[in-house]
Amino acid sequence: MGIKTNTRNGKICVNDGDQNPYVDYVFAVGDCADNGLELTPVAVQAGEMLARRLFGGAQTKMDYVNVPTTVFTPVEYGSVGLTEEHAQEKYGADDLEVYLWNWEPLELSAVH
């Protein structure tokens, strides 16, 4: 069929936003697409938005930039938006305000 995959991870290479792997009438969203995030709610949203574009006349494409994510480990970690480095590349260092918040986990702050 001519569908290209990323040799590093085996995911389907798609053009940005359209979820189309450069083959007519073939689309890829979610974990199988090389441009997405491996998060179930994100895959569901990307699939719904693709269906609305294909069958409902919508024009809006999935935006993966401001998807919040977290890692549940003994030291919790969460992030949303661009990394500081990508934001500097996109907007320039002079146009940024960077905030860092150190949060004490509940298990360490709660009185036992």
C-alpha cells in the first residue's frame, strides 16, 4: 500500500494534523501514529476529531501541544505545554516567563 513506518519505533508516519500516512483513504491515530502521544484519552480525541473532519464537515485538527501528562511514581511528575527549550525556539527567550513549582507530595506533608 505504500504506508511508511518509523524504523525506530514501527509507528506509522503521518502528515501533521491530518493523520494521513500519505496514502489516500488511510488514516492513523493514537498509539500507532508517529506524531501522537501514547495516552488513551488523546487517542480517543484524535479519532473523534478525524471522524468529524471526514464525515461532519469540521476543519479542526488535533493539537498535541497543550496535552497535560503525569508520571505516577514515588516522585510525581507532571507537565503541560511546550518544554522551555521548544518555547524559546518558537517565541524567543525574551518573550517567555518561566515558572517552576516544587510541590511536596501529600504523603510527605500529611500529619500521620
